Amino acid sequence: MKEKKEKYEKIRLILAQNIKKRREKLGISQEKLAEAADLSVQAINTIEGCRMWISDKSITRIAKALEVEVFQLFVPYHVNKRELPLSPSSALIELRQNILKDTEAFSTTIDHRIKDAIKNTAEHFNEKEQKEKKNHNRNR
């Protein structure tokens, strides 16, 4: 559960950073972004401060106001490496790589848990079988 919460926090942080970086790159204030996205200045401030999650409709309006596709707001911003990617293909390639990496890690975790469950089940049945043999030998 903690990992899931951390993942959501990371996504929210990426979203907040990307909105702020893109807004600053365009040279517009929070007030101008709020006006263009039909949101309150307080909402923009709270979103950029990573203190609030926003609806899909608000994300869509913000993306339109920032002149980017919605998915681009979720692509991690790498300081000193590149700006928020404006090329959908490069952003999709990076997202695909991240998904594959996450899927591989998830698959490995599942494999370990299945192996542990099989091992524990086998140990349980072996113990049960040995107890039954002891009981059977006593009853003879």
C-alpha cells in the first residue's frame, strides 16, 4: 500500500513540476494560466505546490492553456537533460520504456511471491504429512 501511495505522490509531483516549468517557459503567471484554463489562481497555486490532485477535465484545460498534450504533463522532467518534450513520439517512447521497466519489476515481484507461496505450501503439506505418519505409527 505504501508503494502505491509513493507512486501516486511521484506522479502528482511530476505533474506539478511540469505544469510549473511549462508555465515559466511560456513566461505566463499563475493568474494568466488560471484564466486561460478557467480555474482559480488558488487552484493553480495548490496544484503547482503539489498539495492537491486535480480532475481530468482540469488537467485537459491546463494542458490546452500550456499548449501541450495531456500525456506530456506526466512525462518526468529531467533537469539539465531536456525540456518538457514537445515531440509526442519521444515522450511516448520514454513512457513505453518506463512502463516496460515497471512491468519487469512487477513481474519479478510476482514471480518471487508465487515461488514463496509454493514453497510455503509444500512445507505446510510436508509437515502435515509427517504429523499424520507419526499419528499413524502411534496408533499401530
